[in-house]
Amino acid sequence: MRAVEISAPGGPDVLVPAERPVPVPKTHEILVKVAAAGVNRPDVLQRLGKYNVPADASDLPGLEIAGVVAACGASVTMWKPGDQVCALVHGGGYAEYCVTPEVQALPVPKGLTMVEAAALPETFFTVWSNVYDRAHLAPGETLLVQGGSSGIGTTAIQMAAAMGNRVFATAGSDEKCAACVKLGAEKAINYRTQDFVAEVKAATGGKGVDVILDMVGGDYVPRELKCLADEGRLAFIAVLGGWKTELDISAVMGKRLTLTGSTLRPRTVAFKGAIAKNLREKIWPLIEAGKIKPVIYRTFPLAEAREAHRLMETSQHIGKLVLSV
């Protein structure tokens, strides 16, 4: 099969075409003929040599795919050859074929193309796990999404808005802020020209927000503690602004705050399967009703994966980048 591999740690040019054997599905795995694969920040970090790939994972980049089931392992019960699926995968997405545990696959939602479906798994699994399972965003509560125009951000805004929550977002330009509002954010704050603490406080009558989804970290954290409401929760999913921060413990104690966070890739198949089940029950109907739709900024042929990585590193995009296989 055709694939794109990382020849050595480095810039986008280290992504090179390769020929690889078609993987063989294990007992509870399905083999998917890939139609499209999402591009995500971890792919870039892996290419740079800054992301440790689990020992049992493919060395090929790519954490989400959409396509048609080509073969099933001996004990697979959820799918059959010919089914259209999208799936969270343990690497290997930048290829014509990819395997995944059957429980990590979901049906391609009615009305969506393969390209759109390929943009779902990584961000939807991440947002559900952190905003709902870890930070416990409840009906009537408010959410602040840092980096609202990213793939994660556009997903979180739409998901929370569709679930009936008030949503605020930050982004780095007026154009990106306008996109966040169009997707369902009540207010979007340009972090280059506005103070998100002051803006959030004003929008919530001084109370602050109940949950913050943070992919920045670094010097954002002290400011985030200021704009959390009593009993507020801060969930970390990435550290684009750095791993280290200063923490005012009195603010945590005084407002009874919870700081949490997670990584998804090292978690068990059972853990990811449980997220998939929740998404299918609670979020897939909202997608099929047209209340949530993946935001695709641009697609590239598989052979041009390096160009997709170059664009991702500029952070100019709004939403997702997808490879067409």
C-alpha cells in the first residue's frame, strides 16, 4: 500500500512517500480502506521528534481516518466489510489501509462526506473526554474555549452550544473570532488585542465561567484562575504556551477550583471505546440533525502531507486539515 512516513525527525520535508505491507487486523480489529485522514498537532510533534509514539503503535503518523471496512478480525461483531466508518486509530492513518479496534470506530454520520467524517474522531474524542467526562460541564453552565478556531476549538464550541451551554472563545484574529461566533460562541475574544479575563468577567456579570478547555498552558494559567467561577474546572489538553506556570494556591482553595487534564493516545482500548459509545449516543444524532458539522479548512492529497503540515504550523487555518487518500 501507499503510505507517508517520517524519514527522520525534522521539518515537513521529512514526510516522504513509502510502500508498506497492508496491515493485518487482530482478533478485535477492523481493516479500513482509508478514504481520508485527519491532520492533527500530535502528527506535527511526532514528525519533529517531540512526541513519544507508544511501543505498540504504528510509526506512521495519522490518528484519525474515514473509509470502508475491508476486513474484520475473527471476533469482530460490530462491523462487516463494506461498512462506512470513521475511527480513532493508534497511528498509521497516513496510508491506504489502516487497522483500528472495532470499538474505536463509529459510523460515518448521515449527510457527511468521507473527508468530513475523517475530521471527527481525534477532536470529538478529546473534547468529550475532557469537557464532559473530566470537567463535568453540566446543563446551564458556561465554557471558555482557548484557541477557538483550531480543530479542537471549533469542535468544542459547536458541541457545547448544541448541548445548550453558553460558550466563550479566544482566538488570534478578528476573522477567527467571527468564525467562532458563527459556530455558536456567544462571544469571541481576540487575545492579541483584548484581555480575556476582563471580557469573560464582563460577559458573566463578574461570576466567571464554570469550565475552561485549555490548550495553551504557560502564562495563561494564572489568568484562567481569575476568570473561573466558584467550583470552576480547568482542563488541560495541550501546552502550546509552555509546560511551566505559577500557581496561586489561594485562588484554588478560595474558589474550590479543580485543575485536571489528560492525554488520549496512551489510554486503553476500553477507555476509548467508552468515549465512542457516548459520542454515538449523544453527539452523532446532533451531527445528523445538522446542529454540529466539522469545519474543514483545506484538503490535500496524501502525497502532499508535507504541505498540510506546513500550513498547520502557520496556525492560519480555521478548523481542520484533511488528507484525501
